[in-house]
Amino acid sequence: MKDATQFHIRPARPEEAGLFYAQHPEENKRLGAVGCVRMDFGRSGNEFWHTWWPRGPEELNSPAFKAELQQIVGKLREDVLKNRFAMERFCYDHGGKIDGGYVQNYGYIVETERYRYCLRCNPSPGDYNGYLAVYDLAVQRQNTARDKPLVGRVSYANGDTQEFTDAEAFLKCVREELPYRPTTGLRYEVVTDDPAVRKAVDDIVFDLYGEENPRQLEEYQKMPDQGMTMGGIK
């Protein structure tokens, strides 16, 4: 197992809010849920009480997973999970507001080679302060592939990746993130051979440079699959 003490933590996107809350058993299975660590800082705000709640098959809770989970939590304890005040400050500085709950919650995501860790923070006294839901990405990808065909994927210089089975969500991401490519290192790939999606992506690129896509939809319908990645054609 690779060292998991060096990782990138990012604020959750609004559409990811569901990952931070309890799911229906079938959804847990589809997403490859392993379990959840429930945490609170006690009355003083400086304690650290935690309980593990399984959400998936016992075989997912492997020794390798347990070792990585311990590394991740240990690293988070140096900052956002240090105490209640540190959590409150972290949320104030990093954003990440997500819907759900009767008070404002904040979501942050850490991805390693195999797992996605979704940390929900509630820095309010008198309640559980944190929930760390963990998903097995290998299981999730297998199940997602069976559910819907992949439309496209994006990646960033910091190692974050996203895969899309929803065309509108993929186009929205490309449209919103493309202007920041010089700083984020965005790369995108059109996986689908749907001519409407391929044309829509090209439209976004041309529009970014104040130009109009010279190709009509009919031309894409006649062309072989030419999904593009930033920096070249696949």
C-alpha cells in the first residue's frame, strides 16, 4: 500500500452532498460504501471520541483498508480534526458548505488510489462533529460501468479526477472549469461517440476563444469517434 499521509483535501461540490449522508442499502452497495467513522470532540471540544459503523460487506473492511484509514484519520487529526475550534476555523477558511442536516454542514473529500473519503463537518457543540464516510472506488467504478455508459472524464494537475455518465453534468463541468485550465491543469476526454455531446464540447472550446464552431452537427454524425483530450486527440 502506498503512503497515504500525503494527500489533497478539497471542498465538496454541491452535487456531491449525498455522499456525506446515510444512503439506502442498495445505494451503499452501488457506491462501494465500506463504512463510516462517527466522531465528536466531547464537552470540552478537545477530546476525540469515535465509532466505526460498517456499511458494506465485511470483506471490504480489509487489513489494508484499516491501515490506510488510520493513516488518513491521523493526518486529519493534525488539522481539521484537531479539535472543535480547529474544525470551525478550517470550515471558515475552506468553504465546502453542503445541504442537509438541521445546522450548516461542510463537506471535504480526500481520494487515494483505492478509496474516497468524505468528511462531513459540524463544528457545533452538543452534537456529533464529524462523519467520515468511505467508499471503495474500484467497486464503485465497476458498478457505475454496469449502470450507465461513461460520457467523459476530467482530471486536474493535483490528481483529482471525475468520471461522468451524465452528459449535461460533463458539459457543465467543462464549461465552468475550462477558463481556469492554466492554473488547475484541467484535462478532459470525451468518451462517448454521441455526436451531439462531441459537438457541444467543441462549441465550448471555440466559444472560450471568441470563435464559432465551423462544424455542423451533421458533420459529427458522419465522423468516426474523435473524443479529444486537452493537449491532443486520443
